[in-house]
Amino acid sequence: MIISKSKVMKVQHIIGADLSKTTIDLFLQSRLQIENTKIGFQQMMNWFKQQNINASEVMIVMEHTGLYSYCFENFLHEHHIAFCKVNAYAVKRSMGLVRGKSDSIDARRLANYGSKEKLSVEPQLSKELQRLQMLYSTRERLVRHKAALLNAVSEYRNIGLAASDLIMTTHTTVIKSFEKQIEKLQNQMDDIVKNNPSIKGNQNLLQSIKGVGRVLSIATIIKTRNFTRFQSARKFACFCGTAPFEHTSGSSIRGKTKVSQLADKTMKTLLDLSAKSAIQYDKELREYYLRRIESGKSKMSTINIVRNKILYRMFAVIKRQTPFVENYLQTA
């Protein structure tokens, strides 16, 4: 099995790993369940020795589980053990029609998936990018809670509650607290960016594009691992859910070109806001937008094209390492 990322390596052992908050189920030819702690990780290393497994020839296949895998990933990096994180939906689709589910079964299925697919070694992120990821995800969570509270306040106002009502003042106080914490998180993110020349340079390049602001630029840097994760703008567009795909079959099905619902919804929303801002302030994109609408094209499909134009511009300025110049639309 050839595994590729920064280098090509020969993998002798594909191990499936199903992670939960407290345990990790591993499967090679037999199953091992360990605690999701350093003691458990060392137990895995002992398991390797007992089975004469060279850790440098191992590829561990796991799903994206957020913070559940954080300590395990750091341990694997420290011991130079290759691993990759795969999409749970892709694994499910690859199995066809199956029945039954348990941690041990999932570990076996991950191992089987890894033996059939071309996998990419997960690189070790810099401490700055790791910290940015945590700060960003925390900020995103608070923004969602704040939005929910604002909706609640609007609903209470619609039924006639006064602004001085305890329910209203409670919501308002919490919203103000969230706003302060969101600002603190954003300020620390800005400090990290400021002290990292590579990240700061790329952020400046991205923000030279009209419609790309502080939040979208940081989100893009995090999602692309500072533009090392995706090889092309098209692949990142697929990740964001803005890449259009044909929907036809034979002579009977002639559906409209559609975007996939399998997407990073947050990035898609940020790109949507960016596109709507760009058609207000970018002359070229505004004229393009109006021209398509006047010709009878769908508003949403046109907005999606503008999203992709912005996304392609972001990859172009990073590749060239020069700011975007209006009317120089070679890559748009």
C-alpha cells in the first residue's frame, strides 16, 4: 500500500482505530481496546512489540473525532507513527449495504477501508496553527450561541415583552458577555497571526481581495493548514461545497448542475457573505453579477460562481505571493 503526502512510504500494517472519549478500539488481525490516555497509548506500543510490528511501517486509520483524538495524535507524532483521518461518510459508502455497528466492528471497517484506498499521512501542525484551530472553533461555538440568544430576544420582543423584563435583561446580559469573550478570542488569534510571518503574510495577501476580511482569511488559513492541505482551488471548493457537479444519466436524466450537500457549512456561509459583499464593492464582480441576472440566470447560481471566483483568487494570490490587483483577473 503506497501512502503519499510529503513523501512516499511503504506501509506494511494498516490499523483501524475507532476513538471515543474514554477508549480506543484498534484492529489489525485481532482487536485491542485501550484507554484514550497515555497509559493506553503505551499499551498500544507494547502490543506492537508483542506482534513484531515496526512502528515506522504502521498506518493508523481513524475518523475525524475532534478533541477526542487530540492527545492520541500528538502521541503518534512524537513516536513518528503515520496516521490519517478519513471521512466517516466515505467509509460508510465504501462498504455498501451492511448491518450492525460496534466499536470493534468500526475499527475493523476502518482497517479494511485503509487497505483499499490511497491515503495521505496527516502532517504535524505547528503549535500556532493548533492554537488557532482551538481558538477559532471556540469562537465559532460562541457565535452560534449568541445567534440563538438573539433569535430568542427577537421572539420575546414580538410577543410584547418589555426590554426591562427579567427574561429580556438576562438574555441581553449573556449576549454582551459572549460578545466580550468573542472579542478576546479574536484578539488572541490576531496576536498569533501577527507573530507568525508566514501566516501573517498569507492573511495580508488574502485581505487584498475585496470581500475577504479578517474572519474569512483566518478561517481559510486554518482549514487549508496555511495552504498546505489542498493541492488546488477546485479541491478546496469541493470541501466548502461550492464546486458545481453535473447531474445527468443517459438520455432521461438531465438535471441542473448542482453543488454537493457534503460540505463545510461554516466555510460555505463565510464565502456566501464574502460574495455578497464583493458584488457591492468589486466593480468587475458586480458587473458580472448584474449581467447574469439580467440575462435570466439564477441568483443563487450566480452567487455561487462569485464564491468560486473569490476562492480561486485566494489560491492565486497565495501561489503568486503577490496581492490581488483589481482588473488583473488572470485567475478569476
